[in-house]
Amino acid sequence: MKSKLYGIGVGPGDKELLTVKAVRAIENSDVVIAPSALEGGESIALETAKEYIKEGTEVVIKHFPMGKKNRVEKAKEAYEFIEEKLREGKNVSFLTIGDPYVYSTYIHMLKHMEERGFYVETVPGITSFCAAASLVDRTLVVGDNPLMILPATRVKDIKDEKYVVIMKVYKHEETVVDFLEEKGFDYVYVSRAGREGQLILTDKDEIKKARDYMSLILASRE
Ligand SMILES: C[S@@+](CC[C@H](N)C(=O)[O-])C[C@H]1O[C@@H](n2cnc3c(N)ncnc32)[C@H](O)[C@@H]1O
């Protein structure tokens, strides 16, 4: 049988928020690859999925730097490793936080693997913002309104939208909060949704002081 690469969304970090399909794919894998933003660092995706990894499975953390430096070389190294395992006939799971198709390194890897003719199956995951909305009991979008999802660096692109999700808030807390205040939004900041250290903030000064890479803001207005 042909080997398969699974791109698996493991959800926001809560061990109970993986799909049955994700768990089965992980169980069916000979190799599990987990990305880490820091060299030698932990992988949140791996922490989330580890209890579903069968004994004897090869588990590898691959460093995907966030900055420009080393980015291409590190990705190439990871891709080559995955290709080698697939050529050996092994099933490989590549774990991603949230959903694989939302702001994920997986998107680039998938293109690379498909171009080389490998068989890839993507397993969707619960996004961080869907998990956050349930945590704080807040409507993401309703009726015939659009939902705008954008990174904090583009917050000023918000025009007349009523429902927005701002991701990658880290280091942009102040700009985002000031903008939302000025435009009459009601908002909530959520970091580490569903994980240890989870934080929910609504006070603007507290949000401005918060610093967590795993953070987002849900906002809406009348
Ligand atoms: C590289 S993107 C990954 C998004 C992910 N694929 C998803 O579907 O949610 C990283 C951003 O996702 C958000 N994020 C991921 N997990 C989170 C969590 N548990 N709590 C809050 N925000 C989270 C943060 O905005 C972070 O900067």
C-alpha cells in the first residue's frame, strides 16, 4: 500500500479537542512530525497529541523558525526528512495547531509534497478562534454578516465589518486595542485557549500589557 502523509489539525491545545479522525490518523502513523518555533523547543502540537501516539512510533520535532533567518533551509531539511520516510513506505503525520489550513506552515509543505507526487490527506482541526469563542461564550458571526479574520499587523484594514477575529496579536496588543476602542468595538483577548495558562482579558490596560504568542482577540460591534 502507498505511504501517506497526513496533515493533522490537533485543535487549540486541549487534549479533548482532537477529532476522532485525527486520533485514528495519528494511531495509523509510523512517524509523527511536530513543528516547533524554537530550536530545541517544545511543540505545543505534540504536547496536545502525545497521548494518542502509539508506542514504537518515531516522534520528531522539527524546527520551523518564525523569522526570515534560516527559514528556507530549515523547511527544506524538514521536507527532505519527511520525503525520506515516505519513500521508505511509512505513514507520516505532520501535526499542526488548530486547523492545518489556517495560517500554518503546513500549507507550504503540502504544496511541496503534492508537487513531488506524494499522497497527502488533510484532517481538519478546531481553530483557535472557534475554541476561544466557545470558551468565552461569544458569537463569532451571525445572520448575513461576514466574519473578517486577519493578523494584528493588518488591523487597520478593518472598515465596516462588525465581526472580526484578530490573530497573531503578540507584540501588537497596544495598536490593536487602541484601534478597536477608536472604532467602537467590544472585544475579548484570549491566550492559550484550552491549555495550561489560559488567560481571558477584557480590560484594555491588561490586554496592552499581556505578551503571549498564542493569543488572539475576538471583537464585534453593533
Ligand atoms: C501560526 S497561527 C496558527 C493558527 C492555527 N492553525 C488555527 O487554526 O488556529 C498562530 C496563531 O494562532 C492563534 N492561536 C493558536 N492557538 C491558540 C490558542 N490556544 N489560544 C489563543 N490563540 C491561539 C494565535 O493568534 C497565534 O498567533
